[in-house]
Amino acid sequence: MSTVANSPLATGVAPIPVRPAHICRIEAEAIHILRETAAEFARPVLLYSIGKDSSVLLHLARKAFYPGPIPFPVVHVDTGWKFREMIAFRDRMAKEIGFELVVHTNPDGVAANINPIEHGATTYTDVMKTQALRQVLAKLGADAAIGGARRDEEKSRAKERIFSARGKGQRWDPKAQRPEPWGLANTRLLPGETMRVFPLSNWTEIDVWEYVRAERIPLVSLYLAAKRPVVRRGESLIMVDDGRFPLAPGEKPEAMSVRFRTLGCYPLTAAIPSTASTLDALITELRNSKLSERQGRLIDGERGDSMEAKKIEGYF
Amino acid sequence: MTALPRNAPQAGVAAKASGRDLLRFLTCGSVDDGKSTLIGRLLVDTGLVPEDQFAAAKRASKDGFDYALLLDGLAAEREQGITIDVAYRYFSTKQRSFIVADSPGHEQFTRNMATGASTSDLAVLLVDARKGLLLQTRRHATIAALMGIRHVILAVNKMDLVQYGEHAFNSVLDEFRPHAEKLGIRVTAIPLSALTGENVVQRAASMPWYSGPTLLAALETIDVVSDAPQKFSFPVQRVSRPNSEFRGYQGTVAGGRVRVGDPVVAIPSGQSSRVQRIVTFDGDLAEASAGDAITITLADEIEAGRGAVLAHPEATPPAVENFTAHLVWMSDAALDTGRDYLLRTPTALAPARVSALRNRLDVVQLAETPAETLAKNDIGLAAITVERPVVADRYADNRRLGSFILVDRMSNETVAAGMVIEPILSTQNVFWQKFDVSREDRTRAKGQMPAIIWLTGPSGAGKSTVANLVEGVLTRAGHHAYVLDGDNVRHGLNRDLGFSAAERTENIRRISEVARILADAGLIVIVAAISPFARDRAAARATAEDVGFYEVFVDTPLEICAKRDPKGLYNRARAGKIGNFTGVSAPYERPDAPDLHLYGDNETPLQEARKVIDLLARKGHIRADA
Ligand SMILES: Nc1nc2c(ncn2[C@@H]2O[C@H](COP(=O)(O)OP(=O)(O)O)[C@@H](O)[C@H]2O)c(=O)[nH]1
């Protein structure tokens, strides 16, 4: 199987560039936050979505606790609709790096056969992601969940804390956020509360890619452009990853050179046309890009504040 | 040295890095001076606003293009049309990456502005050229300086509305200079228009009289003076023990630099060792400096867990139970000086109290005024007492080791941000000196058993009169007595204390200690102090330890006290001219079971004094014939 760092396409990567000072600073900050989380909480977990941000997070966790192992489990909420390559990649990483992997799928959702095609993005996301996440955090008795969200991703994230307390049912109250002067975390929790921790808060999308390149972090190859079978749905290009995708009568997926800017569940994540088949090309393309990162995410759309609304409900 | 696991030692991370560095800055100023417009402009003109976001903002703009719409994140804020919380924005140019703490302009969100300033190296302070300096402009400059920002860019905005006139620009600058001088901050002033973009990223042809840099050029080139301390300090975050061979201290260097082989001392244990290795995932380092997240191993096993600080032996930060600090109050619930809070520093979490509030800072006039409490957004100067020693350095010397937050123990709310002004080295280095002469020796020499007579009651109850008579009787009888008068003590020993509940408590604590010392010297001490709180009187009794302590309640009804009013205080208090006056605007807690009850309304002072003398004789402190 191919990954960005060791795919044939990526062998053209230049020798490791000297890391810019600002990358060193945000790396050190993230490591500090990870260590703080390990020291302050009884049962932290790292949420791993297999995407570029969680891959960077995982890499930072290895660095933070070296020479010891990552001192908490790595949790993947599997909706059953991830790209196949992602699942294979996840299992390989767990073996190679040697972390404790916990995979959870909402059994109620499976029983009711909840899927993105028949039930729509909203119900599906709620059952298979939000509810599933609550279930696994409860099952593990997790008091802190570390995630790879960045503040530059979306407007409502720009004001979220690094240590963000969640009330009962993992709800986020944007008006009752604890101030974080000097990044000093108030990690105290009342019974029933949990903490979300975002070590990559101060990273931008470009920072992530520059870091992936500098550190040669392995990623799924879906981030780089290749010819893939896609169909058009409105303005979006959807990759047909397996036989579950309903094609219109007579519809045939066409092979297009595309890549993914973010990776979610395949029917909900649109590809973008691209020829950036190496990290260097990708970073150049990104610098010239005129569209925001979440454009490929079909759940954000409709209302201007739908991400904020989902987060209040407990979406990561 | 042990074998290096990966590469050979390299220079510190910071030395290894090159190219683009990072500047964290704050944008502030009064609401409507154009802050959101300016940031929107910076983002658009540096090419960082994606087309889809730009299009969405364009659709929402009423007329023209509203740059502010690119920024306000939370729905609640959009509804109210104001910026409430600090939002973080990111952009970069070839020279630098920037993290912008975009802080709210309204006065009621001063605390958010302080939070934004806490991690910033520089502030961009917006002024509307038409309006000039507003109170909020001065307030923000003060808070920025207080939080440790040494460099301010004064962005004189809306120059398009003052015909790009040099005069308007200069008058804003002239107004600002004295304030900046008092604060000790460096100022770079730039005339610009956020709306048109002139002098933001592009140079303005409209202001030929201005030859300085554009805002972006200034941000890219200003060398922010680093406040980082010179000597090495390293708070231990966690101890890594993956196997019995390895014991590594993990953390981020708070100041200075460290090399393999350097001596270090662990605070608070005081044990010392040498740096054996500086371990990172990418290989061992030969040295590391401020900001590096590393793992240190030492040559010796010493006592140093999470919360300890490894430091250069010549510059160890103090571990103290008491310090003075600036507090920025952040909670709806006002500061309660009697309450237990949790103190969170970068190294410790410990129960703490605000033992006294000295002053409130008027951030506009730069004046300090006496205060009893702090409300949300107030800034004050306070004394903090912690249950056990914590590492606390001066904020001015070490922004990291001098910062803390206070957390409410019930709600877990973060109620204040604090900056250490002065750690108070107290008893930890002071040992109890033993002397040969014992209290028994002194008792024998003086022919009396020392005692503390504690007269309590409202102002005007007659405490001082009784005390005066008792001292007279005893002295004439050849005994050794002394009056400690609450009012008199406030002229000297306690002249730094006011009348808030906390300061009254401190007042009584000091009087109790002095009474105990005088009793230890063999004297019969007569304390005359209102001492309105039962718990403070109980504490005084505890302080006395084995010295005979008698609580004497001078019980004179308030109407009578007020009628006597020897110092005219009741009149003034009732007229509202004195705050916190016991019996008028502050409580008096009557003793439940005093050792002696005097009735000021139907006993003469002499009768009262007699009862005190009789008590002393009955308890064997003085001769029966006194
Ligand atoms: N003419 C002019 N108007 C400006 C300029 N900068 C901001 N404004 C306007 O001033 C008002 C307040 O600006 P805004 O950025 O929302 O202020 P904030 O409260 O400081 O964020 C808006 O109507 C802006 O369009 C400027 O340079 N020139």
C-alpha cells in the first residue's frame, strides 16, 4: 500500500529543509500541551481520525513522550464509511508505531443500518460520529480527549480554548469558556465533565503540510493527486470507493486526477481536481489556493454557523 | 555519558531553526476604531482569505465590502454585532508567521484583552484619527504594558476621514507619548486607513509626509525585545520512567539555556546535580534554550517531581508561601478575600487565599486607589497566601514563572489572572532561635503570670477607657502591664491596612502576634480592639497558645456608643462618609461566651476595670491585693 512519505510519487521530495523557527515553536507548544494532558488527567485518550492532522498529532505524541511509549490509548471512531485505504493505513500504523488502538463503531447505528446515503449527512453524522464518540469516551472512562482541530479551520474554532471543558453529554458552551492566559490550563473538572484538548490549535493548514514534509510523516496517499474513479454530485466530486455507492442508472464513474484536502467518510468528502502528486507540488498548490480547507466537507454548508451548532451538540 | 541513541548531539532546537520566525501580536483599541476592518484588510491583502469565505462575507455585507465579517466567529457575537471573545488569526509572509490575538474593544471585556496580551510580544493599538485617544485606548495600553508587552504600534486609523492630514496624526501621537512614557513602552506610530488599505500593506501616496514603514513592514521587521531571563530555569512537567535505567525530566525551558554537564538545583528540594543528557526524539542535544520542549536526565537521583523547577544554581527562583501580585479579575462573582481559591501556576496547584487587597489600579489615570474588592475586569494589587510553598518569580523577570490563575474551588471557574510582583521570602529560611531565659524565669522575676486581656466591642464602647484604668491600677500596684490599642497600632505597625474584612483580619492577626510576644516577655497585655469577627478572636486565642487569654466583651448598646461618639465617627459613617464602619455599615459579631461580660450602659468604667482586675487576681496572674 502507498503512503505519501514512501509512495513512489513522493520519492522526489527534496532533502529535509531546515525547519523554520516558527515550526519549532508550534511543535514545542504542542508537545508541552500533550505532556500537560498526560500529567493532569487520569485517563486521557488521543482521538485519531487517520487524517493529516491526527497523523501529525500522533507523531507529536511520540516525540513528547520519547523515549517512553505514548501513555494513553489512541481511539478511532469508525463510521464504517471511511475510505478503505484509511483503515488499512490505521492498522499498519498501530503495528509499526506500537500504540494501543481502540476502534469503536456505534452498535445501535449498525443495527439500524444508519448510513450517509439514505439518512442524510445530519442524522448519519449525529449517530455514527457524535453518539459513537460519546459512547467510546464513556466506555473508556476518558476524562480528556485530545483532538487535532486547528483554530484556522473554521470561524467558530478561532475562539475555542486549547483546554476546552465539556459539560454533561460532551456539550460545548461557547459563552462559558475558561480564559487561558499564558496558556495556563485550568484542568479542573466537575463530575460528569470532560476536557477536549487541542494541541494543534495554533497550527495552520500550511504549517501541517510543512511539518509533514520536514518530519516525513507517513500519510494515506489520498492526499496526493492520482487518477481516481469519481462521480459528480452537484458541484462536488465524490470518489466511488466501494460497491455501496448508489450510481444513477447508466452512470459511470470517470477517472480523474483528484486529491482530498480533508478526509472524512467517503460519500461525504468531496475531492478536488488537482495534479499535485508530490508534497512539494501540494504545498505550492495550497499557497496559491483560493478556497478554504473545509470546502470539501459537505456537512458545513447550509447555515453560516452549522459547525458551531454541531460542536455545541458534542461534535468534535 | 551514556551512548547516544540516535544522532550525535546537536545544537538546541532554536539554533537549528532558521528562516521564517514567529511573531505573536495583539490587536486592541476602542470599539469602532476599525480593528476588525484592519485585520480583515491584513488577511485579504496578504492573500490569505479564501475565495469562498470572501464570497460569503461579500454576500453578507450591506454595502461595499465589510471586512469585519471575515472575523466575527461565534453566532452570539454576530447577533450582537460585537467581538466578545479573543479570536486567534493566522497569516504569514516570507519573513514571518503571525499569530494575531484579536481582542474585543468594549470595556466589559477587558479581561479578554488581558488574556490576548498575555501571550503576545507586541500590540497594535488602534486609534480613530478623528476621535483621538479614548479612555479605552489608554486602558488597553496600560493593560498591554502590565501584561509584559514592551512594544506598541499605534495605528492611527481612518486617515481618509481627516484628509490624510499630518496634523491629525501628530496630535494623536503627542497625546499618547506621555502615557507611553509612564508605562515604559516603545511606540511606533503609523498613519493608515484600514478601509482603503493605505499604509496597511501598500504604501500610501496620499500621505507623502510620512516616511516610516507600512503596518505590515513594521510587523515583519520589528525586533521584539525578549524579556526572557538569562539564567536557566525548567519547570518539570512529568517524570518519564519507561524502564528502571531511565529517569528523564520532561518539560519546556522557561528561560536561559542549558548545556550537557551544567550544574542544576531542584527547587523546592534544594538538591543539586548535573545535566547528563538532553534527550529528544530526534537525538540528543548538546544544549537547549528557552522555548524548547526537551527531556533532561541528571547524573544523580534527586528529589524532583512534577512541579519542581530545575534551575541554574546562581539564579534559583524562590519557593514561597506569600507574594504580592497584580490580579485581573475575570469572574462575575467579586473577589472574596476570605475565600479559599486554587492557585494554578505553571508548576503547581495549591489552595490559596487573597490575604489582603491593597489597591485597585485606575488603568486610565495610572493611579492606585484603596479598594475592598475587585469586580469583573478590575485590576488590583493584592497579597496572596498559599497553603504550601510554590515557585513564584517576579513576572517582570520571568513571564512564565511569574504568572498564575486563580480557580474557584466550587465551580472550577477561572476567576483571575495574576502576575507576581514580589515573592516574600518568609519563614522557610528563618529558623527558630532558642534562648536560655525561659518564660518561667521571667515570670518569677516579675512576680506575676503573664496574661492577655482581650477587650472587644464596637467603637465608643469604652474599651480604651477600661484598658487605661486597668493598666493604671496594675502599674501602681507594681505589676508590669501594657495596653495595645487597636487605633494606635494603625498609626505604625498596621498603617498599610484598611478596613475591609480581609484587612481587619490581618490587623487582628498582627495584634495577636504582638500580644503574644509581649506576654512571652512577661507582661500582662491589655488589647483594646473592635475585633468584630468571632473567628479572628478565636484565632487570637489560638495564637496565645498556653498564655492565659481572656476575652472581655465591653457590651455597650450601639445607640449609646453612637451618642458618645468621642471621635465623631458614627456621625460621619451614617452620613456615608466612612465605609465599612462597624455597627453602621459593617457587622459586629457578639461573643457567644466571653470570659468576662462588661455592661457599658449600667456600669461605670471604674466598676468595669475592677471586674477585670478581680478576674486576673482570681486566675492567679497578679497578687490578690492589687
Ligand atoms: N472611512 C474609514 N472607515 C473605517 C476605517 N476603518 C474602519 N472603518 C469603519 O469604522 C467602523 C468600525 O469598524 P470595525 O472594524 O467594525 O471596528 P472594531 O469595532 O474596532 O472592530 C466600520 O463602519 C468600518 O467600516 C477607515 O480606515 N476609514
